[in-house]
Amino acid sequence: MVNNRTAPTYKAAKKLNTILNNHLHLENQYNVINSNALAKELIQLKINNKHRLLTLDIKDHFVNIPIKEIINITKSQLLMHNNKHTTNQIITLLETILGQNYFTFQNQIYQPPT
């Protein structure tokens, strides 16, 4: 990952985190410390094809997340408790920020596909 503290979207991403926390009303929320803790908790969950995993605190595995799917899931969740105008504003900001996703590999900068 590239340190984005100087990126134009950095402050917007911090604000978006607050907005999402206020506007997303998720039935189930889980927080984990690391991937080992996540694996242990996931084994105990009873899941079916309708369940989705959504994480809002992404760091090292950000480039592996299917951005379009995350945007679609977030939009459907927002529409459950917010009007269409508010939802569209939040989704536009989310798309803008996720579009600024870059990472480095062997001293090359890449932008993963969206």
C-alpha cells in the first residue's frame, strides 16, 4: 500500500468513515484483531448463500476486495435506512475514495482494477 496521508482523498476517507458509521445500520457487526482471530470466529458462524462479509477497517488486504461488490452491498444497506439522495451522495464519495486505491510492488506503483 502507498501511504495516502498526503492524497487528496485522505480527509474525505476519514470523514466517510464517520458518515458510514452513522448511516449504516448493520444487524451483525464483528471486530477482529487479526486474521487468526477472524478465522476462529468464522468457523463458529452458521452462514448461508445470502450472507456477505463487509469490512470497513481495511489495511493490508485492501487490494483483494471486490470494489464493485462492496459498493453494491453498501448501497443496498444504506437504502434500507436512508433516502435515495443521501445514499447516492455517500456512494459517490465511496466510489471516489476507492478509486484512489494504489499499492506498490517491487518499487512500481499500481492501481488495482475496480
